[in-house]
Amino acid sequence: MSEGAAAWLDFEKPIVDIEQKIATLESVQKKSGVDMSEEIAKLREECAQKKREVFAKLTAWQQVQLARHPFRPEATDYIPLIFEDFAELHGDKSFGDDKAITTGLCRIGGRRVMLVAHCKGKTTKERMARNFGSPHPEGHRKALEKMKLAEKFRLPVITLVNTPGAYPGIGAEERGQAAIIARNLFEMSRLKTPIISIVIGEGGSGGALGICIADRLSMLEHAYLSVISPEGCAAILWRDSAKAPLAAELLRLTAPDLLHLGVINEIILEPLGGAHRDTQAAANLLKAALVRYLEELEGERLERLLEKRYDKYRKIGVFLEEESAKLAVTDEAKARP
């Protein structure tokens, strides 16, 4: 993994400086044989403390930047670390094979599952081939076809969400982008098998929603989920994409915000400093959560599972009406003589 200085985020620079000092001392110690373990230990503690300080006060915009981090692990990194015997399935039986979404049969914790995951690619060539993780209609159709196959064979579905949004080009619209996303929402809401969805990076608009209607919807600590990108929101509201940091705050798109709002079930912690600093540790944490969710859902009666899935999404937003009613009663009481 290349670690050019330009790729690190501004707020990470103090951490990177200490890490570089540690790497230098370790190199000198290895070459010279001089014991520098005490100095290295002090720097490691200083680095850990700096990470705790920086990551304890991240803004919503900084969380968005972390979700988009060029070193952040994506589905192709997690698949070999979490799943076994992955056999990729291609095509949508209609138009083509959209590489922005990967689907396949695999195992996790001894259980067979169907995996559906956004893939952005790692190199420039891969990213172009995968359309930077923005699915075309055939990608969403492929995802739905494989979910229906999982339903037929009574396999749980796991989706890993990481997309800036569905591709908005003319060709995609001509091939029914909005309609297929709506179809996915409808079909997933009543799919007769457990669905687990994890936002591992970006969760942008309909591209994310098209594969994340689930019985368990969770997010990695530094992921985000939003109806629109902060830049898009800023361009619409203020006609100035430079106001994206303000839009990020107002959109309430971070994991803590969405947990508080009842949109997600859980925040899956990442290694200190973000998943990009220790992919293996991040994969272990993600795998533990997935196995736990599968254990929770496998004993659920199908009828009850569908009822709870329906209720889960019906409840989102209801609290706003309740809060408004409470405020109205309070205001009325204050107005009384």
C-alpha cells in the first residue's frame, strides 16, 4: 500500500509524522543493532494518545473524508479475510455484468450465505472498470437476481455497502435506474430470508439504499449513510459545493447520528485510527458482528422476521411526529394563565 503524503488527510498528519519517526527508529535499530526499544515504546504511546485525541473530536465532514479514504479497505479486501470458498456469480440475465457490484456464494462461521457488495476498485484501471463503485441498473438487477436465488435456497443475504451513489448518467436513466432501485426496495422488504447489511464506507443515496433494506443494518464507525452527498446537498441549497462541511453536519449522516435516529441497529467499532490502519483487525471486528447477527436471525420464524423488518422501517421518522406533539403540548401549557 503506497502511503504518499498527499493521500493522508490533514487531520491525520500529526499521527503520520509520529509513525514515520517510529519507522525510522525501527530501521536504524535493525541496521545498527543499537537498542532503541525504549524510545520506540514512548513514540508508540505518544502515537496512540494522538490518535485518541484526534478521533475523539472528528467533525461530520472529517467522518465523510475517512469513509472515502484512499487507503480504506473495501469489499475486495474484506472478502478473503472474512469469507471462505467465495464463488462469484455474474450477470443480470438481461443486459450485462456490472462490476460495481460483486455477488457470490460463500461461507462465514460455518454458514452458507449469499454476498452482495459494492466494489470501487483499488487502482485507477480497476476503479474505471468498476465505475468507482456507482452501480448501473444492471448492477442493481444483478444484486436482486442473486438475492432471489438466496431466497430459493434459504440462504441468508449479506450486503456490504460502499458507494458514492447510483450512476446518474443518461444511459443508466434510459435503462430504468430509478425503477430498478424501487423494485429492489420492494422485493427486499419482503424477501423470505434473513438480510444483513453493513455500510463499510460510503453509503450514498439510492445506490446504497438499493441493497441495504435489511433485518440488521449497521455501520462501521467511520462510515456514513446519506440521501445525498454533502457536496450535492451544498450545491442544491447554497449553490456552493465548498459548503459541503456545513451540509455534512446538517445531513446527520454519521454512525452516531443514525444510531440515535433509529436508522441503524449498531455501530461496529474500527481499530484506533480507522480501518485503513489495520485491515486485518477491522475484518475481525466486522466478521464477529456478522456471525453474531446470523446467530440472532437463524432461529427467527420467517413470518415474524418479515413483520419485524416491516416495523423497523415504518418506525423510522415517527419520533419526529411524537416530539412535535410533545412540544405543542408544552407550548400550550406555557400559554395557559
